[in-house]
Amino acid sequence: MKIIINNCVNIILLIAMLASFQSSGQGIEKVVKSDSEWKSILTPEQYYVTRENGTELAFSGEYDHFYKEGSYICINCGNLLFDSESKFDSGSGWPSYFEPAKEQSVDIIEDRLFGMVGKEIVCAKCNAHLGHVFEDGPKPAGLRYCVNSVALSFTRLNKKK
Ligand SMILES: [Zn+2]
């Protein structure tokens, strides 16, 4: 959203707009903690992957070949991220999903940390690094959300129940 402010009326409109956006419930309540707070609640591997954009070894994660029915929540904040219905075996060595549980579950950001332009998946609530999204997934969306097991926690509770 690009907003150019050139007079007071626009500023007032902008404030009104932001206020209504916050109260409409569309904005997700963010979970913000300091690095030392995250370190105190996460294992070193969880911290490395989710807070330092790390990647677990392929085929090493506990959810790579795991197909129980349920949901996957963020290991950092408990936000619902993915459902078992959208999980598939991509053969990549990481848990793969063709869509997030809800459109607003995750944010997609450009990732330049690996010296290439890819699309990083982060938790929409706490900005935890989850993995990357690729455009070689199954139809119709053709997307593959490639996620580190370490960033996830499986729960049998399903959003539809
Ligand atoms: Zn989170």
C-alpha cells in the first residue's frame, strides 16, 4: 500500500483507516520477544531454524514422513500453520504442503540470504522462519510449501472441530 500524504486531511484519513483496520480484527496480533527470550524457550535447533533462518538436514525431520490427521502449529507461538489435508510427499526430505491452513497463517517474503531470490515462509504471528515456497507443487495452485519439521508441532486438534 503506497500512501502519499500531502495535506492534513489525508493524515486524518490515514489515522482513521489504520484505527479501523486494527479494530476490524483483520490484523493478526503479533507475538514479539527478544532474542534472549526466544533462546530461553526454544531448543538450540529450534532457535537456529526459526530465528536464524536455518535449515534442518534433509530427511532428518520428524514430520518428513508423517501423515497423521491433524494440524501443525508454530513451535514458537502456537499459531495454526498447516493441516494434514494439504500435506504431500514431495520427496524433498522436508514436510511439504500445497497450501497453509489459512491464508493469513503465514507471510511470504523475498529471501536473499542464500544468495538467490527465493520466497521465504514465516509465521504471520511471530515471524518465525518456517521454510521456503516453490512453484513446483501439485495442481491446481502448483505451490510447494517446504517447511522444517523443527519449526512445527503436530496436534491432533483440527481447526474444523
Ligand atoms: Zn509463530
